[in-house]
Amino acid sequence: MDSRPLALVTGASRGIGAAVARALAPTHDLVLGGRDAVALESLAAALDGARAWPVDLTDDGSVAAAVAGLDLSRLDVLVHSAGVGLLGTIEETEPDTWRHQFEVNVVAVAGLTRLLLPALRAARGDVVLVNSGSGLTARAGWGSYAASKFALRAFADALRAEEPDLRVTSVHPGRVDTDMQRAVVAHEGGEYDGSKFLRPESVAAAILAAVTAGDDAHLPEVVIRPR
């Protein structure tokens, strides 16, 4: 896996992460990260130059060992697509929910990026963080999720300032037709209609545009909304 640029995509077993993997596959070799080893192996088998990388990103020791096992001299693209969306009012949200949401959506992202910085620097690579519209505006009932996504945006801003040779892109989609969105609509008590939402492939296309832009171009923030 040395002849083409290399991309590592987290949350690659489904949804936006899987769509990003498929969008990058024609031009990049892939490391597909996630917890569902079976789904990752199935996707890797369908894409040339792809390998599954099952790991629990909230387990610091496992992540460090898994990154060391990759033995990367360079990494051209890192896409953080893994995340959780746990909703509830401030009154009903327990502290453990706040902790878990930040652990997955922020701390795990920061930890993995830190370990991969040497390989990213060697490639003058791209880091893409799949954020949310909730990373720009907080609404009632979305407090802990929005707070984690605001924090993720702050992480991207800091990384961009500290690592000027890297391109760091925050992607803020509106509602996307995914399993997570089904859970959100069920929580809201509504009837699910995926046709009203963005397709994962549309978000992946925007990410592909960011990482394949000319070397003179940097897309620090991309906002995508359903038509």
C-alpha cells in the first residue's frame, strides 16, 4: 500500500464514514477504522487497497498499540467520522452522558490525531473532522451533543493554528440519512423520511473536494444543508 496516497477513516463501518471510504477508494489506499470488525472487513473486501482496522477509539492503550501496528511513515488523509449523538434536555442528561459524549466526540479524536501527527506532518496531510450543524448552533434538547461538537470545532481551530503545514477541515452537515438520524427522529417522536435529509454520499463528496483541492487551496470549514 505504498503507491497511492493513504487515508485513514474512522467510523468507516457505516453511514458517512463508509461513504467517505467509497469516495476515496478510487484514488487512495485506505485504513478503515471502527468497532464493528465484521462490517469493516466486508467493506475492505469490496474496495481495492483497503484494510480493516478494528479498534475502540476510547481505549487509549488499544489505540496506541493499533497505531503502532500500522507502522506508518506518512499519512495523507485522516477523516474523523466516528461519533455519537445522545440527546436530552439539560435537566434530564446525567453527567455520565456528558462524559461519554465528550469522550467519543472530542477526546478520542484528539488522542488519535496526536498519535498520527508525525505521519501527517511527513505528508503535509489533510485532517477532516465530521462535525455537525450543532457545532455551530445549540438548540434545546441538544445541549451535551452540541457542546461536544463546539469543542470539536475548537480542536480543529487549534490544530489548524498549531500545524500550519496541515490542512484542517471542519465539515458541518445538516441532517443526514443515517442510522444515527433514525435514532434522533425516534427520540423526537417523529416519522422518519430519509428523503428529507442529506445522503451520506453527498457529505462524502464535499469531503473528497476538500482533500483533493489543489495544493494552493485550503477549505477550513464546509457547511452542507439539505436542499
